[in-house]
Amino acid sequence: MHILKLPLVFFVVFLTSCATPIDTRSTYTTILNVDESDNIGGSFLESGDIRTIASQVAAELLVLPEIDQAFSWPVRIVFSPLRNSTAYIFDKDILALKLRSELLKYSKGKLRFISQNKPAQYMRSQIIHERDESNWKSLFKKTAKSLTTSNLILTSEKPLRIGMLEPKSINLVDMNAKSFMVMLRSEVLNIGSKKIHFIHGNKDSVVDYWLTGEFFAESIHEHQFKNKFSTGGVIMNKHGIVTAQTDLTIKKRPNVAKSLAVLLVDSKSEQIVFSDLHNLERKVTKGVGKANYIISGEVKGLHKAAGGDRSDYIITSLQLVDIGSNEILWEYSYETKKVTKRSAVYK
């Protein structure tokens, strides 16, 4: 019986010897306090420097009369991109992020910062445009009510025959304007006025008035809803040279305030007898125009290297600038000088 068990024992031992051994060594990651030195080397700004700058700047800014004794709160501030004039490449936004966090933490509602985050701005634009579009129906309802209750309609002795003309686009190119007039006609018909008859077609002889409009962007420039590109190429084969051209159209949504003036025009005299103006879409701005002050800054450096040694003198300066007068109301500077025998890459 004992002899039969031996092969099984040897088989288990063989499998155990072939298994991957468990790594019992300690982890290569060391968790540090954010102010601790990592001993990797380098002579540029470290995490401790950034935290020190943020805490010192916050303490100084919050006691400035322009903020602490402002005429009204909140005071709105916008960050100007930090200028990097050193030999190092680093994320300049990290200092602004930490500084903004410290100021908002201790300002007790006295400060507001204008967001300059591009993904957030894109999402904000989408939300604002969707809200504007959801208001179109109510806008056309108001216009339909104004039209059906106007003196022209109420005092008319017989039903007015109204035709539709495509709205004129003043400085908006490739905009679909017909759909807006169809929406307006639908709202007028829903009211059920017996003094308005819509005529299908565009013959002046059977129409008393034309319902039309003018689309325009609140801008001195012309804006296009489509960008058209043409690309060409030359192909050589055994039969000769062949040229090819491809046309490409890219749709876009110009970021400009768009308005529609609804017009009722006498078909004979071409006189405008009714007009109603609507703002259909807002221009989405970043909101920097509401800011009271700008925080700007620069990181400059004096760099030396000899053999394997490197020395860096870094000065970080920040200013609070009045937007109206462009005066520097406050300035802060932070200096470091470090020598290292082992350079490091900062990102």
C-alpha cells in the first residue's frame, strides 16, 4: 500500500517545483508626503515649492484692499497663461490650479474664477444651444399671437390671403431658413384665426401679403454654416496622366448671436406692415468680460552646468492686474537656487 502512494507524492512535488515562485520582495513604490524630497535629483521647482507659492499668494491676495474691502463681492478673476522662460518644459497650469484651489478654499465666497477649461467650454456651448433651440417654439407662439391680434388682422373686413417667401439671409450663408417659417405658419394655424388664409404658391395675383423674414448675425462679418474644400491630385499610369479632384463640405455652427425678423409685406406696395424680432441663438462667450482682475505670471531661470553638475536659479513672479487701468496692483516673487549632480526630466 505504501509503495503505491509514492508515485502520487512524487507527482505533487514535481508540480510544486514547476509553479511560479511568489515574489516576496517589498514594493518599488514609496508613498511620500507631498512636501518631502523624492531624492531623484533635479534642480527645478518641486511639489513643495508649488504648495508654498500657493499658500503664500493666497494669504497675501485675500488681505488686499481691492479684494478684502471690495465695493461688491464676489470679485471675479481670470488667469492669464503662465509664461515659461526657463530651460525646462513643465505643466504651467499646475501652479494656477493649486493657487485657485487655495484661494477658493479660504476666500469665503469673496472670489470667483472664470473657467477656461476647453472641454467644459465645449459642453457649456452645447447646453446653451440646446436651451435656445427649446425656446424656439414658444418664440413663434408669441409671434403668431402678435400677428393674429394685430390691428391689420382684427380690422380686416375679409380674410387675408397670405403666402410664404423664403426669408432673406443678411450675413449668414448656407443657413436653412425655410424651416423657421414653416414652424411659424404652424403656430398661426393652431390659433385658428378665421381672418388668415395661407395660400400655397408664389403668385402675387392671389396673395394679399407675404409672410417672410430676415435672418442676420449680430456681427459686421459674414458667417458661413458650411466650409467647402477642394483637393486635387495627379496619378500616373500606363495610359498617361490622370487628374482627380475631390470636393469636401464640412458643416459648422458659427458662434455668433443669430436673430430673425419676421415680416408681413404687402404684395402690391411691398410695404412692411408687421414686424417681430426674435433672438434665436446666443453667442457663447467665455465670460472673461465679467472679470475684475487678471492674475498673470512668469517663471524665469538662470542656468549653469559644468561637468556633471548643474545649478538653477529660478524666480517665479505673479501679478494682480487691474483690467480697466492695466495697472499692477500687487506683485509676488518666489526664488529657489539648487545644485544637483543628477539631472531630472520634468513634465
